[in-house]
Amino acid sequence: MGTDRIQKRKKILGIEVDIVSKEEAFSIFEELMEREGFDMIVTPNSEIIENATRDSMLAQLISEAGLIIPDGIGLVYASKILGYDLEERVTGVDFLTEVLKYLEKTGKSIFLFGSKPESEEALSVAELAADNMRKQFPNLRIAGTHHGYFKPEDEDEIVAEINQSGADFLCVALGSPKQEKFMQLHKNEFTVCRAGIGVGGSLDVWAGTVKRAPEFYQKHGLEWLYRFVKQPSRWKRMLRLPVFMIKVIAGGGKKTGDM
Ligand code: UDP
């Protein structure tokens, strides 16, 4: 890992994140795509950071990622309290769009793994997302897709399918921490893929099965409010944001383990 990147890595509630702008995150991504081996990209929000404080395996695998992009307004506020220089959040959905542009331009290919399988009425979410990605990026090479509802014993076959597809980049939409744990478990088995990113519900957004918050909510850091109104059943998960903020503030603004 380059020294620049090590300097960007700080801790929030003891969990590592890279304090990077969109441009910096993207140039690290380009570096990962050039180097041998498979690197994981994670996009933790405050909920994931909070979970990681109680899940040492998740904390460990976040720290081993090649790029840890802070996603979510909670991390921007936390950075302010801790005195880190994080001006903007880089959302997973926006980052994925930049990645697609890069892949189209360089002729590299992507494999879409995760989300709901096909039904009698519709194609799988990954196939629908692939169709919409091709509309926006006509020269994008999509090497393959696979839905995200599988048994542990199917994993080897899925990894083999990803390898056989020859994809250079892997997009995993299984929700967190399942997607990160999948990538970590198989990271030494990917023969062609240089990097993979966990994107949560982003394929649903690309497929059009879930709508992204209107721009107003995005601009004002209120996507959480929009999601709450649309899916009130998520209220328990949403309580993690204030809990996260209270913990950061209770830390007295101290840089808990600045690296
Ligand atoms: N998902 C999946 N397999 C599973 C559980 C979830 O493919 O076993 C998919 C689900 O269909 C959805 C995504 O993972 O597309 C998770 O979305 P969610 O909004 O819960 O993730 P978040 O962005 O909050 O991490």
C-alpha cells in the first residue's frame, strides 16, 4: 500500500476508514485495477461502522480492504467532530457509476452478483440492472450476472462462474456484511478479477426496482429520511445513526486511534 494511502487511513470508533475525496478514492481504485491480486473495496456508512464495533471479524476485514470509502452523512459529521478533513461523502451508488464509466473507457468487464433472482414476471434484478447499465454505457462489457440467493455450498460454483466469465471487476450486492464476508472468504480464489465492491442495494436502484431518494434529499444528506418514509420497517436500523453519533461525541471528539 502506498504511503499516501496509509496517511489517508484514520479511525472512527476504532474502525478504519480512508479520509478521501471522490477524486482520491477514484485514483486509488485505478491503482487497484492495475496491480496483481484481488482487492476489496468497502463503502461503510455509520450503521456498518457501528456494527463493526461489535463484530471483530467485520472490523478486521474492513481494515484489510484496499479502499474504504466513507459513505453516509454520519461519517461526514463524525469526521468534523474528530477533526478529519472529509469534505464530502462518496456514496456507493455514485462511485459505482464512476467505475462503470472507467470500465467502458478501458474496455474492462464487470460481473454483477447479488439481489433477487428471476421470477415468473421479471428477469433477475442483476439482469435488469445490466440492461439499464448497457443503455447508459453502450460499450460496457458485462461478463455475467448471478442472483444473490444461494446456499453456502453453492459458493465455489459461483466463484468458478465469476472466474470463467473473465470479468476484471466484481460488483457484489448481498447487503452488508454478507457481501464483504463473501469477498474476503474467496479473495485468493479470484483468478482474473482485480477488485470487487460491496454495493448493498445499488443493483435494485439500477434495475429500477427501488427508487433512489430525489436529489433534494441527496443534497441535504437526508437519504435516510426518504428511506425511512418509504420503508418504515427499517426504523430499528435507522436508530443506529443517532447511536453512532452519540458514541462519537461521547468519545469527546478524541481521535480514537488516529493512524
Ligand atoms: N440480498 C441478496 N442475498 C441475500 C440478502 C440480500 O442478494 O441473502 C440483496 C437484496 O436483494 C438487496 C441487497 O442484497 O438487493 C441488500 O440491500 P439492502 O438495502 O438491505 O442493503 P444495504 O444497502 O442496506 O446494505
